[in-house]
Amino acid sequence: MNTKAITDKVERKKVKRAARKKAAPKAKRASGVARGSMKRKVRKMAQGQRKR
């Protein structure tokens, strides 16, 4: 939702809240999708001499 035209902070907040209320609820995240801290971490590369 674009509220760049509204310069008053309070007014913009009001418009955004109304839009959020009106919007369709977001679907739940699929069970197989990891988020943030649950994601697999990348192993550290070998330190020492540079590869390139």
C-alpha cells in the first residue's frame, strides 16, 4: 500500500491500519518452510590461503 503522498505521520498510520484491517488474512506458512533461526546454517569455508 502506497502512502507516500500523505505527509502527516498520524494520518498515514491511520490509513495503513485501516488497510491492514481490510486486507485478507495471510495464509499460514507451510510446515516444510524454515524461517530465520530454523534455517540450516552455511558451514564456514576453510580459512587460510585464498582460493582466488
